[in-house]
Amino acid sequence: MAGLANTSTAEIQARDARHHWHPFSDMAALNAAGSRVVTAAEGWTLTDSEGHQVLDGMSGLWNVAVGYGRREIVDAVAEALTTLSYTNTFFQCTHPAAAAYAEAIAGLLPGHLNRIFFTSSGSEANDTAFRAARTYWDLKGKPEKKRFIARRNGYHGSTVLGASLGGMAPMHGQSGLPIEGISHIDQPYWFGDGRLLGMSPAEYGHFAAERLAVEIDRLGADTVAAFIGEPIQGAGGVVIPPDTYWPRIAEICAERDILLVADEVICGFGRTGAMWGFETFGFSPDIVTMAKAMTSGYIPCGGVAFSDEVAATLETGGEFFHGYTASGHPAACAAGLANLAIIDRERLVERVATDIGPYLAARWASLGDHPLVGETRMRGLIGAFELVRDKAALERFPADIAAGTRCRDLSVRNGLVMRAVGDTMVIAPPLVISHEAADLIVARARKTLDDLHAALT
Ligand code: PLP
């Protein structure tokens, strides 16, 4: 970073503390501790301002699918900005990269999903899906179909609508959310719910899906526009539903004439071992929202894919009064095309399904013998383990112990970024990690568990 190379860690932290308000942070606590200053990244390794190196087990915020420092994305962005630093995609305009990128994404989707609307983020993508679904039903002559059903602990973004669709109680507790017209059903969380109900995972998948039928029937199907869900809930703690869950959800939506929106912001582009999470779980959505790995985070980008039926219906309404200044930004489209070229050339989706995914999953499962681990789970390259105080009874630590947060901090000290969701520890490493890096993830996670065990017993 030109001009900043000789700035000390203390100076950066002081400047940061004075002027930078961080997302999802307790600013008083953060400034008391001092921010961790990341200065460089390559492959799957982050370097901080003190020269420490950490393996990024979270791919940034689940987004850096092809790893850090990929020259061809950087070059594609530089070339795009040099040629066409900006043009809009409103008012009958387009540019070559926007057309090519929309075509490329449509080519990765099933045959009925052909039209891509560009946004700059996942939150904006979900806002777009919400407005499109409501407009769709208006145009179908059913304007009373306005409600969305989502899930507790789901995460759909941080705008007013994204936070409302999401089912995060702490987010709802601030600023009077959710907005009207959105309700939430319980998540299909085997470890936290199904196991306690004494059901097999297959039975539980059906049971959890029926909650949607009950909620639609309670509200009246003629008032419900859509159900939205992440194939695997990420920020909610990598909740991997039983295989019986999604096919039944799709049936319930079809039976009751409800649009099905798959939020693929985390799962899309290979994370689960298929291009899309809905392919991994065997269902077919009407609307797909995406972001993150679209560009592996090099340039912000999001998007929404509409089914032919949704797109054709929206077309009957004339202008759809919706768009963002950066929709289809030339740099984002160029980054996206270069990113897709890497995913394709390096066969990353197949690699996750048949090579590095099963390799890491087997080693991750070996953590299940640790006295603090109640369950391990992984699908593709997204996984978690559950911290427990009593392994035999699968009993959690009291909340005031903050076992997950302590585990996360120890993990960074041991050279591995893991994320804590309560006492669920989460990883989602870049799709390109080597087998040696996978071994390191597991070795560092085990060392972290040992350190936590020593600290808590
Ligand atoms: N949907 C899901 C599943 C996400 O995980 C996220 C972000 O983490 C979003 C939507 C929101 O995306 P963004 O932060 O780009 O607005």
C-alpha cells in the first residue's frame, strides 16, 4: 500500500480507533484491544503488520474461493478499469463484460434460470429478490401474496430487509426489526434440536420441513409470496440439513404456490461440492441470490437469477423500478469472468466433491474424539464442530464461559482463522487449499482444542 508501508502497527491502530467504525463489532472492546492489522495475503495465508502468518480457514468472509493474490483476476480488473472505468446498466445500456458475465452465470445454472440481475452485495441481491417476488405476484393478479417466510438464525444480509429476512435475534433487537410481512420458522439444526427430539436425521428433515407447511397454512397461502433459505445456513453455525429436508421444502412450496428463493451467497460457486447448494440438496428454486464467491471477493459483486417464468411475468409489468449504481460494474464483471475461468480451469467444484472436500472431511471428523467436541460435520468445504463441556451428555458450556469466543481467539494465536457462532466453531477454507494446508487446519484446530481444554479444566 503506497505511502503506508512504513506506518507502525500502533499508528494504524490509533488511526483506526479514532475514525473507523467496524461492521459487527463492539467498538469500545475492539479499540481497547486494538485491531488486528492485516497487510497482505497469498493463497490461503494472511500476514499481519507484525509479520505473523495465519491460515485463513474462513476464506475471508466465506468469499475468497480461488484464494488470495490471483494475478489473472487482478490483471482482468486493471484492464477493465483502464478501458472502461465505469458505465451504468440502466437506461438501455450494457457493456461487453456485463453481457458475457450474465451469460456465463446462466450457463452454470439449470435450464430454467436464465436471467441475471447484478447487484454489489448479497444484501442487495436479497432485497432485489424480495421486490421481484412481490412484483411477480402483483403481475399475476395476486397482490395479497406479499409475505416472506425465512428461518431463525438464517442470515440474509445487513440492510433493513436483509436483517429482517435473517433470523438473527441480536440484529432484530436493534432498530426495531423485522419489518412487517416477514415470519421465521425454526432452522433444521440436528445437533441443537432434532437430536433432542429423539428423531433420526431423516425423520427430523421431514419434521423440520413441515414447519414451513404449518406456517404457510397459519398465514394463508394466498398471503405468502416466497420462502427464502440458505441451502446450508452459514452464519447461523453451518447448519447442514438432513437430506430429506430440502426436497420436502420444495414440495411444500410447489403444493401451495409459493416461490422458492435459494440464498446461495455462501453455498454458490462450489462451496458444497456442487456448483450450487440447491444441487447438493436436490431441489429447484425459482429465484437464486448470489454474491461472495462470484468474484472471490476481489471486487464487490452480487446477483439474482430469475426463472424464465418469473422473468417473463416481470416483463409483462414494463419497467421494474429497481437498480443500483454499481449493478454490473465493469470491474466486478471482469473479476467475475476471471474468477469463473479459474474455477473452470482448475476444476474446483469437482475437486471439492471428490478430492480436497472428502480429504478434509475425513480429518475434520477425527476431531470428534476430542473431549470438548460433541459433533463434527462437513459438506464440501464448509464445516463445523460443536463445543461441549460434557461429551457423554453432550452438555454445553454455560454462556458466560464464552467457550466459542475463547476458542476462536486461541485458534488465531495457533495460526488458524476459525469463526465462532456461539459454541459452534466454523470453517470454510478456500476451494484451492492444498492437502498439506488441510492437514494444518486440523492440526491447529486440535491444538486449539487442547489449549481450550487446559484453560477450562
Ligand atoms: N446471504 C448470506 C447467506 C450471507 O452469508 C450473507 C453475508 O454473509 C449475505 C446474504 C449478505 O451478503 P453481503 O454481506 O454481501 O451483503
